[in-house]
Amino acid sequence: MRHTYTLYGWHLSYFTGKALCYLRYKQVDHVLKAVNLFTLTRTIKRKTGAAVMPVLKTPSGEWIQDTSEIIDYIESLHHKNPVTPNTPVQEFASMLLEAWGDEWWVPIAMHTRWNYPENFALFEHDAGKALLPWAPRFLQNKAAQRPAKMLRGMLPFVGIVPEQYNTMNEWTVQMLDALNRHFEHFPFLLGARPSLGDFGLVGTMYGHLGRDPWPKRELIEPRIHLNAWLERMKNPAGYATQNLLGNDQIPETLNPVFKSIFEEFIPMVEQVGELATQYAQQNGLNQRLPRRIGEVTTTMGGKPFKRGALPYMIWMMQRALDSYTSMADSDKHEVRTWLKQHNAEHLLNLNLPRVERRALTVAVIALPPRHMEKAA
């Protein structure tokens, strides 16, 4: 057992699902250990700086908190069946898909869980049993009330307010329909095996939409091709030797997804970047930002959507842009050509501050180039 990775998390957790499906795909020895109250509030907080899940404990005793960093770590040691494509357009697209899956879908996952009361019994059972596994049921139920109250309190934080329910509901139906059409033709996002984008998207589907009773029944199960993809993602190892699409292709069936990324997600990240820059100008560099630094307004399905500005998403976008920066000139040309087809070449020049991850938030370590020019 000393060579086994331990993933601390819950099946109902957004990001635990992402990490768990990834570890299954890589076929590394691992166990999923339900996080109890002491481990969450004491051990994990001491090791990572935050009471958060999932966390991966490595055989050598390292504790890794973020799912993207968990994937980076495992990929650096276990080279077989990489999840990042080795062609430039698919590589860049997969990193955009991961960021979109991680960040954009959070309001949808929380809305479909907390605004439908029939979901609470499962949350109460699973969370209570995990937090106090040795306690009687009534104490477990009481223990589950605390995270439930905290998570419900976060709903307005990410834009889940009554006046935006219809916007979220309409967008969700349209996007799930688009994904269902895509998976009618392709087993995974970029071909016959999972890539990084699949693991980004599975977070919201594994623990929330595909597991909570209401969205599972109303949203996922009726869409048989999307549901089949989710079942494949739960046990993806058998697809590891299959191929992505040849010639660095991106399926046209993903056009609705990239329309959301380019027209909804990226404008939101731009605004969050501007607020993070303003914060750094006022408070100095290398200061840990609050998890929320104001509000931004983007669009969702063509309608205005207002939500809290979470600077963590800058770090996710930075990862994608860094992958582009490290490419050979010929590969950069291929990426630019693809982006131009979507009228999205501008995203390569986003004026974002340089950030460094700090537990659940970030610190600005350098102002964006255009702000530095103004200061000079």
C-alpha cells in the first residue's frame, strides 16, 4: 500500500469526480478516502492551506490540492496514455475546455443541486456519513447542515439568484443538447479517448448533474449519448489506447461549446483580470487576493449574466496561454488559424495580470503588459 496514491474527497464533490476519473484513466494505484471532519479541518488545512477537497496524498508523502496540479504531477511521472494532446490545436483546445469545465459550469452545478429540494437527502446522507463516520445518524445529519449552509450561502456569490434562474435553465438545456448531439458521433470530446477537456467537463457531470436525483433524472438520463459519455468517463481506462481525431482536427459538433468559451467565458475572465489588476495596483504585488474581488457581467445564452469575480479563473486561463507561448512558431500558426475561424484570435492577447496560485485563490505577481506600459 505504500506505493498507492490516496485521493481524499467525496463522490458528491465537483472536483473529486474530475480527479477520480483521471486516476482511473491513468490506471495508477489509488484509493478514494472519504474526508472526515478532522481530516478536512485539521490535516488538509495544515498541509495545503485550505480546508478543501479533493487532495491527493502521494506515496512519497506530498499533498497536492488543485486538480490541474494533480494531473500535472501524475502526468510528469506516469507518461503512458497522456491526457494532453500532442498536436497544437487539440492541445490548446483541450486546455480551454478544461478551464471552461472547471470554472464556467460551477453556477449550473450549484443551481441544479441547491434549488431542487429532493437532492438534499442524498447530500445529507453522504456528507454526514463522511464527516462523522463513527457517529449515529442524527449527529451525521447535524454535521451535514454546516457545509450545506455554507454552500447555500455561496449561491449569490456565483450568480445564482432568482432573476437569473431562467437564464441558467435555458442555457443548460441548450448546452446539454449540444453535447448530446456531439456524443452521438464521438465517444469523447476530441475523438475515441478522453483528453484533458473531458476531465474538466466531467467534474460537473460526475458529482452534480449526473448524480443528484433531480438533474440526473431531468437533464442527463433523457440525453442518452451524453449519459453514455458520462458512464464511459466513470471507467475510462478501457479507452486509453484509442486515438484522438487525426490531423489535429476539432469536431464541428463542438462549435456551440467553443462559442460559449469565446463569447461567454473569455469576456468574463477578461473582466476578472481587470479587477485583479486594480486590486494589485491598490494593494501591491504578491498579495493574496480575496476569493471574490467584485462582480462581473457576461452573457449566458445571449442574456446578461452577473456573478462574482473569482480570480482563480485567471490562473486557469494563464495555463492555456502558457501552453501556447511554449509552442514552436509553426504550431502557434496552426492555433492562430483555428482561432481565426472562430473570430477569437484576440484571446491570445488578453491583458491579464500574471498570477500565482495560493490555495483557493491567487496572488498577482506581475501587472499585465499594457498596464506596465502606462506606469512607465
